[in-house]
Amino acid sequence: MQSILRGRTGGAWWAPLLAALALVAAPVAHAGLFDDDEARKAILDLRGKLEESNKQQAQRQAEMNAQLLEEIGKLKRSLLDLNTQIELMRGDAAKLVGQNEQLTRDVAELQRRQKDIAQGVDDRIRKLEPQKVTMDDKEFLVDPEEKKQFDDAMAVMRKGDFPGAASAFVAFRQRYPASGYNDVALFWLGNAQYGKREYREATTSFRELLKVAPASPRAPEALLSIANCQLELKDAKGAKRTLDDLLKTYPKSEAAEAAKERLASMK
């Protein structure tokens, strides 16, 4: 109050008045002191309650933070476990992929081996199974080894190795006396013997061909070859008879035309 009065007037004239007012207001001031104590107490109580409330709030907040941290920790651990499981699953998946790839390679290898085995079996079966052959308008079955031996003998003959060819055809006929190649083998054996200048042996081979296969397309050639052997042996009469037989028996053959020319040259 004094400050207010002092601020408004700027002088000291109000001092007596203030003293009088103090005397009058003394009981009131005494009562105000009690009011201030009550207010102060209320403020202190309120402050205590506020502090208690703040403390409880802080404690609850701390508990919530702790619970939140615990939940976060649990979540992190769960995520870590999940990541670990994912990595394990990835590892398992990679192993499975590797195993599948290995299985694929193993299956491919087994299939290749199976194919090789099957091919080997087929090859062995083909080596054992008779094969159909057509030669000189005649169809017959031969064993694979039989065909191979005949083909080998013909290969020697084509090279002009008459001694080797003669030996090969003799061995063939001894091993396969009933072969469908028999008449052809006799024909080429006779030619190989002729090439060796074994004219009597060649004549024997050609005559055997005529005996076992008179209808063979090579029969006219065999007769002509016999005539040639007879000429080489200086048997002109025998050669002439053979050429006449060729003309009578196979008049339309190419060998018959050659026989006509040969007879004409012999006159």
C-alpha cells in the first residue's frame, strides 16, 4: 500500500494517515496472518500433492518406459529369431537347390549310362541276330560274323591280293559251307585262283558254282572263265566246247556275246 501511495503522490504527507490506518487495521491484519498461513499450508499441500502426482506420474512413465523397452527388447529378440530362422531356411533352401541340382546331374548321368548300356546291348544283339542280305537277286539271312568275314574277303580281292583273297574265300567256305554267299564265294574264289594262274583249281571252283547254282546270274561268267582257263592250259577244243555250251545255255547273257567273239577269233 505504501508503495502505491508513494508512487501516486511522490511525497510523505500520507505517513500519519498510514499510522492511523495501521491501528485500525491491526485486528484485520492479525486475521490476515491466519489466512496467509492457511493459504500457505494449502499451497504446500497442493505442492506436495502435485509433487506426489508428478512423482507418481514419473514412476508410471518410468514403468511404461521400462515395459515399452521390455516389449521392444522382446520384439528385437523376436525379429532376431525370425531373421535367424529366415537365414536357416535360406540355407536349407540353398542345400535343397544344391541337392536338386546334384540329383538332376545324377539322373542325367544314370540316363546316359542307361542309354550306353542299351546301346551296348543293341550292338551285341545286332552282332548276334541274323541280317537280311540281297545279292544276285537272291535274299537270304546271314550271321553278322558271317557277313563280316565275307566282306573282309571281298576287300582283299578288291585290293588285287589274289593269294590273300583265295585263302580268305577258302576259309569262309570251310566255316560257312551252307552260307547264302556260297555261290558268290565260289565265283570269286575261282577268279582269285585264276589271278594266281592256278587254272585247274579255278576251273574246279567255277564248275562247282555251276553245279550248286546253275541259275545264278554269275553262271554265264563262270562258263566263260572256264573257257579262259582251258585256253591258258592250251586246251582249245575244250574251250570251244565250253563256249558252245555257254551260247546254248545262256544265249541272251553278256557272256554269250563275249563267247561269240572268242569263237570267231579261234577260227
